Amino acid sequence: MAKTKKPSNPVLETLSTIIWALGIAIVLRTFLFQPFHIPSGSMLPGLMKGDYIITTKYSLGYGKYAAAPLPFPVQKGRLFERKPERGDVIVFRPEGDEKNFIKRLIGLPGDQLQVKKGRLFINGQAVETKLIGEEAYNNQFGKESIAEAWRETFGDGKEYTVFDTQKNNPLDNTTVFTVPSNHYFMMGDNRDNSFDSRVPVIKGGAGFIPTENLMGKAEFVLLSVNNDFALFKPWTWANMRGDRFFKGIK
């Protein structure tokens, strides 16, 4: 006589599905991809406030914040480390800070960096720059302003655009920074409106970034919304910036 199958418990099946889904999501987020939200205009013009970006974890290896806010069993160095390259846009956490930052990697271990009259110098040599023109942007107060757009090019040919929004900004003239071993120096592309490695952590900046504090390399903008967007207010959904969906990050 054939055995009858015991009826399944729908509650247990639902819980099992949720647990599996959460497990898969945690693995993907820890080892492959992680989304981040851009909260300010410090990386204009490439990244805008309201962008949601995707970073890759495997591109840099896994440091102590790989699974943040969950703990990860690496405190020094990186598991399966891959060295970042000058010019990469990276999400990281400054030492002693609980906030995530996103900036461009400018200085490698051992480099000497300085900004003089708004121009970037690496190991005593001025980075190649070219004025592109002027661009309109919304400043930190939500008002439209005008910025000078400059193209910076590294020796390997990697190039990107930075904004100059103020003349005689204190960050336009710095001392010489020598990047310690196993640390990196980061700067925002919106140079006059970025508290980055030019500013110590105790003053709200990033300081030098230990290699284990890198979280992921920014790869592309998944979607982008303006200040009037709210997920649970369908009438605001038209405020998405459709032209920025799946936009690559240079």
C-alpha cells in the first residue's frame, strides 16, 4: 500500500524560504556586490546626491568592513587582496569613524601629495590638467551655481573631471602629505566641497585610509533620484533621473 505524503507546514516552508533568501543576500553583499547611497555632492560631476551605486567587493579583496554592520574575521590587511589603482572610485570607512565615504584614490603608499593654488601635485610633479569649461550644478544649499570643470589625467592615461567652485579655498593650498605604508590618500572630485584625506578625521575629514578599511570599488550607478522622490509616494516616482540608470563610474 502506497504511503501518503505528510502535509507540509506552510509556516515552516515560508520561514525556510526567508532564511535561504537572507543567507543568499548576505553572501552576495559580503563577497560580491553592495549598494550605497550618495548623500552629498562631494563627488560632482561624476556622482550626484541621490545616486544609488553598486560596488564590487572581489575587486579589492575583503577587509574588516566587508560584511558591515556584521563583524568580519579580518582586522589587519585584506583577505584575497587586490591592489586598487590610482584613480579608482572607492567606498571606505575612515579610521575611527562610523560613516562610509566615497572618494577617488589619489595617493598610493609612499606617495607625496600636495595641492598648490588648486592644482594637484604627486611626488613633486603637477598632474596634467585642462580646463573644459563651465557647468551648472546645485550647491549644498540647493541653489544653482556655476563651476569650472577641469579634466585631470594621470600618467597611465586615466582621466576624470573635477570641479573648481571657489577661489582661494583653504583646501586649495596644503602641506605635503606623505602616505604611510598600507594606507591610501583619497580626494573628492568636487574639490572645494569635499572633506577628504586633506582633512583629519577629528575635523570631519577622512585622513589616511588603512587598506583594511576599503569596502568596495564603485562600478556603476544603479538608479538616481532627486530630493523630491519618496518610495512610498507613487506620485513622486517621476522624479527619478532616468538618464543615470546603469551609468558607469569613471
